[in-house]
Amino acid sequence: MSTELFSFFNNFRDIISESENALGEYPLNSSRRVIRIGEIEKHRKILAKLRKLCLKYKVWFEDVRGPASAGIDVTYECNLKCPYCFARELGRSRRSMSKDRIFALFDELAEMGVMLVCLCGGEPTLRRDLFKIIRYGKDKGLHVNMVTNGTLIDHNYARNLADAGISSVQVSLDGSKAEIHDALRGSGTFERVINAIKSLKEYSIVTYISFAATKLNVGDFPNVVELADKLGIISVRTMFYVPESREQLDLFPSDKDYEELISWIAKNRYEYPLQLEFGDPTEHIVIGPYISQLAVHISAEGYIMPSPYVNLAYGNIHLYSLSYLWKNGLQYIFRENEVFRTISSALRTERDFMKITLLLEDLISKKILPENEGYIDVFKLSRKERVLLSNSIRSILRRDYDK
């Protein structure tokens, strides 16, 4: 081994060890209390140190043609009215992206080297042209996945998904029995979701379960895992619940709820043949300044969303190509743009998304900043407007932490 390579590995090992000590058993700290990635101040310094080391030896994820994945909200139409839906609470229109626009976007994503595309919403299965969209993406060499509530998928629909070439499907299941799931998603939905999963499995479609953890159902997660195991699911995912309004705070689990949930996942992670995942919705923002943007999200109106949890956009694909936006700030959005850099440095927990949402609504209602279809397009803001927005976000996010 060369001296240079030996030096790299030694430094890399030391930084990883430092990171492990800082993270502990994240998302539980050394005292077994719940902690978010944004609350670990030392972690940001470690990421900066790791990036500097890897750039020196040219082994860092930088200057790439495009993101690794893209989420596309193909429609905001939905047949359910779930109380914790952040898209509905953010006031996003009931608009759908046209098929031709999606095809053109697929063409560009393929040219940019994007590997994975997720069809989101709203409810994608409400689109009559969904199978054509999936097939076109597959023919372009993209791995096309879908997020769905599952209520419209029957035997024939699953067969058509398989024939179209869907790579995988994530189905929302928020309880192990009807009385829990239906209380959140509507009467009769549990039975339809279970039948959907069985139909997807019958056609050998890779199927995941997404569990929205609220105070009403968080204790049922172990039972959902048991059910998922019996159904042949390969993964069950959950994360910190993201409230977007004061009303949605009523569903927010307590820290004790999260401690019990995360501890159970840690204890039982290897007890099942399926994967158990717990996510932190702030993570992509906190690590954003240190790597190239790994994923982008595109709204049904065509706005590029560096994070799907706030109505802050960076351009629109109806006005600019995605590759143009990528080369002009999107790739390093959380490092080079003052608005998104401020969010990355000041964001601490998932509750902060609501603070930003309420702030944006206030700025729009008072006509302090221009809005487009409910979004603030940072790409169009003047330098003065960006500074104003950055300062406002910093003030609202740090207010509770500086006391």
C-alpha cells in the first residue's frame, strides 16, 4: 500500500470513528433519549472534515451529471383525506403533470444519468395513463417506483403494473387491523390495502410498506411488522412525523412514543427477514452542504423542490431544463444558495418544517415576497429578497434554541 493511500485510510478511519462516537445509537443518544441529526452539532463539523479529506484524494461525490434519483408528483388528486398529509396541508393544487411533460422529463433524467424515479402524489393510481408513463420510463432505462395508498389496486391493476415494468411499489399501511388503519385513512381502506399487497406479491412486484407514525398508531408498529412478514414484504419504513400546521400537531407522537418505537426497531432489526427502517426527514437537508444533491423532487406544477416538506422551489421545468438548473446552483443548493444554506444550518427537528411553512404563508399573505401557485421560487428572487428570506428563516428557526 502506498504511503498516500495508507495516510488516507488512517485519516478516514479516524473520522468515521469520531462520527460513530458523535452519533452514538442515533436516533437515540447516550441517555437513550430521542435525538435528530440536526441536533448533533458535532456531526456537521465531522461531515466538513470528511468532505475535505475525500476531496483531497478525489473520492467524493462531486461534479456529477445529475442526481441519483428523482421524485415526481405526477398528480395532487387523491381519493383519500388523510389527516397527516403534508401535500394537502401545504395547499398544493389538485393539478396533474401532463403525460408529454413527464415523457420529456424522463428523456432528460435519462440523459443526466438518473437511475431511479419515484412516481408520487397525490395518488398516482388515479391517472389513467399511469401504465404508459411507467413503460416509457422503463424503456428509457429508468427504474420506476411508485408510492400509493393501495386502495385502487386489484388483481388486474397489479398485472398491468407488472406488464408495464414497475420496479417496486411502496404501499401505505398505518395499522395492523382495520380499526387502527381505517381511523386514519377512511372506512374500508385496510381491507383494500391488504388485498392490494397480496395482488402485487402475486405478480412478483417488489413491495414495501410505509407506516406513518402518529400518536394514534405508533404503538402498533410491531404488529404491522408481524403482518408485513406474513405478507412477504421486504421492508417496513417509518420516520419522524412531519406536521405542517398547528392542527397536525395533535397527531404528533411524544418523545416517549419515539423512544419505545426506535428501541423496538433496534432490538428487533435482525429478528425478521425483512428490513426495518426509521428515517429522519431533516437528514437530507443537514448533510446537504457536504455532498452533491443526491435527489430532487418535482411538483405537479413543475417546480423543483430541494425538499418536499416546504413550498420553496428552485426553478420550474416549464421554464428551464432540469440540466440547466442543475448546473446553475441546484447541484449544491444547500451549500451555495443563501436561503437553503440557512435552512441547513438552522434546522433542528421535523417541527421546524411547520415554522418555515407558517413563515412563508405570512410573507406571501403580506406580499413581502412574490409567490407562484403557492410556491416561493428562490431561483427568481433578487439578491435583496433572498437575504430577507434567509434572515427571516434564521430568526424563526433559532428563536426557540437561543433562549
